[in-house]
Amino acid sequence: MTTLKIENPEIENKLINFVKTQKKDLEEVAIEAIQQFINSLQAKETKYKKKDVTKYMHVIEKDYDIKQADDTALEHIEDSAKYIHDLRRQKIAL
């Protein structure tokens, strides 16, 4: 037999009041609550299964075009964090 000791008086009082409204023994209510808690944890564990990454992965092949890369290069940016910050402020202002 295991004993359940509740050291928080507020929770203990709530539990006692709840048991009175349920018209059941304290042991019954505690066992039902623990069983539901354990079942909910087990349901969460089995809800999402890991998928095999090798089944769904594929290689993206793209030719590198130096001319296109030069057109889109942002060499004029010295501080990238400031640049992004300013861009975001421009979008918010619009």
C-alpha cells in the first residue's frame, strides 16, 4: 500500500472539497485522477511517430550561375543586423 501525502494545504482542501462533491472515497478519486494523468501522458508520447528521414529526403541540384549571383550580391551591406532592422522598420511603416 502506498500513501499519498499532500503538503500543500490549498490543494489538499480543494481535493477534499472535490471528493465531497463527487460522493466517492478519496482513494477512488485519487486513483482515477492518476490513471487519467498517466493515460494522457502515454497518449502524447505515442501521438507523433518519428518518420524515416531517408524516405522523404531528396537532393536539390541547381547549377551555380556566377552572373546571377553577382546581380544579387549585397556587397554594399556592412552591418547585416542593422540592414535587416532598417528593412523591417520600412515594412512596418508601410
